[in-house]
Amino acid sequence: MDSGFRRNAGGIVRKSLLAILTATILLISMPAGAEEWDREETAAFGAYAACNFMDYLQTRQIIRGGHTELNPMIEDLADRMGMTGVTLWFAGSTALTYLLSDTVFKDHRKVFLGVMAGGSASTVIWNWRIGYRF
């Protein structure tokens, strides 16, 4: 990989982690039950969270097996912080998705969560097809 890209990826990772940390703090400080979610929205978030967890398990297997993660931010996190950084990334991305769906995209929550679940599911399917099981 281009070393210039690697240097730039480090800055992107730091900024991404800061954004995830900020979003997590905001999520924790929000009043509980600000607006009720219907069953479809809850199911869509559950599908996203399940796919994201499966992606985490596959990513852990990829990194522990000494293979290269295709997402440069996760690969850089693994290089810098090991599995702790990768775990924080996936936990933070799940928290950020919840926060965004509960606040910013609340009028289009089902669509937003459907897109997020679809993207995460496609990653899991890709990883499965190239041989990474749970």
C-alpha cells in the first residue's frame, strides 16, 4: 500500500475515533426513551447490529490469521492498537448508528437503518464467500 496513503490513513483513523467517542458520549447523555421506535425500526436496528457483530467476528479472524483487512481504517487501527482498537471501532460504529438513527435521521429511520444493515450484510456475505466463517 502507498506509504503516503498510510500516513494519511492514520489521521483519518484518529479523527474517526474522536468522532465515535464524541457520538458515544452524546448517546449516553441523551434522555432515555426520547421517542419510541416501532417494531420495524427496532427489527432493522437489530439486523444491523447482528450483521455488524458478524462482521466484527470475521474481521477478528482476518486480523488474527495474519491476513490483510480491506478497510484501511480498521487495518490501521489493528496495526496501532491491536484487537482493542478494532473492538472499539465496531462498538463505536454501532453506537453512532443508533445515535444517528435516533436523532438526525429519525424521520427516515427505517430507510437509514435498512441501508446500514444492507451494507453490513453485504460485507458479511463477501467475507463468507472468500472463506471467513464465524
